[in-house]
Amino acid sequence: MPKIAILIYSTYGHIAELARKEAEGVKAAGGQVDLYQVEETLSEEILKYMKAPGQPHDFKVLTPADVEVLTGYDGFLFGIPSRFGSFPAQWKTFWDATGGLWATGGLHGKYVGQFVSSGTQGGGQEVLPRNTLSIYVHHGMNYVPLGYKDTFAEQTNLEEVHGGSPWGAGTFADSDGSRTPSPLEEKVAFTQGKVFTEVLIKAEGGAAGATNGVQNGAQQKTLDPKAGGATGNDVTGGEAAAAAGVGAGAGAVGAGAGAVGAGAAPAAGAGAAPPADAATATNTGTTAATGAATTEKGAAGTAGASTGAAANTTTAKPTAAASKPATTEKAAGAKKTNPAKDVKEEKSKCCGICTIM
Ligand SMILES: Cc1cc2nc3c(=O)[nH]c(=O)nc-3n(C[C@H](O)[C@H](O)[C@H](O)COP(=O)(O)O)c2cc1C
């Protein structure tokens, strides 16, 4: 049974509400879930000025001193409200305390899903998740996107306003925070929790004995299953030895990420890992490819991303474009000789979709 932590920040409760639906989905798929929130960093005075109702009571506060608690989990569902299309300072403050985990690889190989809230339609439903990728990439975590597969009807529903995207569930709070998550948005959040857990169950199947995915001898804090009170969230801080030999399942996914991740993730154990199936490969491919696109090698990253995604469904061998990001000059040069561009120019009078096929 995968252990999943839902970690959020929520000023007005929208993210907290989606998080509870995500938790229901995790449980429906047979996962174990604990609810956490990062610490508030704003003063009471400012929060009062912002008319913030106070942090939700059913989410245990994880302070920067508690970050090692994360090593006791297989995966995370992160809930983040938009701040100018990016994450709030409270979120960054928490992650800025994870340098020790970064150095020891304490979160390496773990899985991440994400859901968001914004006031408006252009407020960050997609760009916010993208803006968080650097944190996950540096920690070596695998982003598991929602995609469309399980929520196609909801995501393609243009009859009503709704948040969410293939990056994950989402809701609109409206500019004054008055809108609450709709049934459609809650359904998507539930489904995300469920399918995220199913992905982890699948990964665990190939990673017997590596439930927590802890590598490099990192120490981990665990939750005492006997403690926890009503919410099961009490952190006991018991130390456990790191599991040796992180599983083949994680290696398989890592191999996929290595294939498309612009050569940035040469996954250990990839050779021994069985080939990732199409679903997993697509997931990691999307993640790593998008991660590549966030590098400073903008043009090259994007090129690598599309090439890498294609390669991921067929072979684990990175293409030259994916494995070696070009410099800006090189990217410009590559553009001149890009056959796809020639095709595009030839077909410039058509709708444009076929030029990228
Ligand atoms: C400082 C600040 C900046 C914000 N920036 C944006 C923004 O750029 N776009 C947007 O749509 N909403 C923005 N919002 C609205 C929040 O995203 C919204 O209140 C939040 O998603 C509600 O979620 P919560 O109830 O879980 O806090 C901003 C809110 C604050 C306080």
C-alpha cells in the first residue's frame, strides 16, 4: 500500500477542499494518506488585512524543521494556490529548508502529483505547476501528470467554467475568493488522487521492498502507525534505516525520464530495470520533457522535449537533441536545418496542426 502525503498551502480554503477530495481518491485506490500543510509565514496582522479565515485544522503543520518527515512517503500530492502564476512564499520557505534532503537524495525517485487554485482563468492553472518543476527535478522526483485519460469528459467540458488541466486538478476561487470548487472540479480532484495512487501501486509492483524509495543511505523519519490521533498525522520522528537497492520499478521510470530529460537524469539501475510500460513512460516523458523546457536553453529544451517524448514511447535511448542541449547559437543553427521547419514552411497555408505531427 503506497504511503502518500498531501501537502498544501491554503489561505482561503479552496486548496484544502480539493485536497480532501484528493485524499478520498487515494483511499479509494487503497493508498494510505496523511494531510499536511506548510507553515504560515505571514503575520496575524497581514492575514487579518487579507481577510484570511485561518489555516485548516485537519492538516498537520509541517515546519521547516520537519522536512525529513517527507522521506517516509512514497509519493506526494501537492496543493498550491497561485501567486502571480507561481507558488506562494510560504511554499518556497518550506522547500528552502530541504537542502539536506536534496544533498542526501532523500526524496529521489519519489512521485509527485499536483493540484492548484487560482483566482482567474489565466491565473496559473498550467504555468504554476510548470513553475514548480525545478524543485522536483532538483530533488530527483518523478512528476505524474493527470493527463486526459481519466478525466477527458471533465477537461473537455466547455459548458461550464472549471479549473484543472492535464497538469493536475484545479479550481477557480474568483478574484474575491467567493467561488468554491464545483462538483466537476472535485470529481477531477478525486480522480487524480485515485489514479496517482494506482500509478504508485504499479511502480511498487516492480520495487518490492523499496516502499519508501529512499536512496543514498538517507535517514528517514516515519510516522508511528499507532499514533496519529483522529487524523493520523502525528509525526513521531522515529528514525529508520534507508532501504537499500531502490526498486526496479522506480528504475524503470527513471530510465524513461533519463531518455527524455535532456540527458539530465541518467537513472541508476536503468539497465536492470524492465522497460516501462506505455502509460508510465508517457507520464515520465511528459514530466521530464517539460522540465527540459524550463531550462535556460529555451529553444533547445523545447526541441529536446518533443523529440524526447517521441523517443520515450519507442526506445530508452536519448536522441542527440535530447541528450545534449544546444547553446542558443547552436539552437539557432539547428533551426535553419530543421526538416520539420521546412515542412512547416511548405504547409504554411494549412491549419498548422499537421506540421507538428
Ligand atoms: C498575493 C496574491 C497574489 C495572487 N495572484 C494571483 C494571480 O496571479 N492569478 C490568479 O488568478 N489569482 C491570484 N491570486 C488569487 C489566489 O490564487 C486565490 O486566492 C487562491 O487560489 C485561493 O486558494 P486558497 O483558498 O486555497 O488560498 C492571488 C492571491 C494573492 C493573495
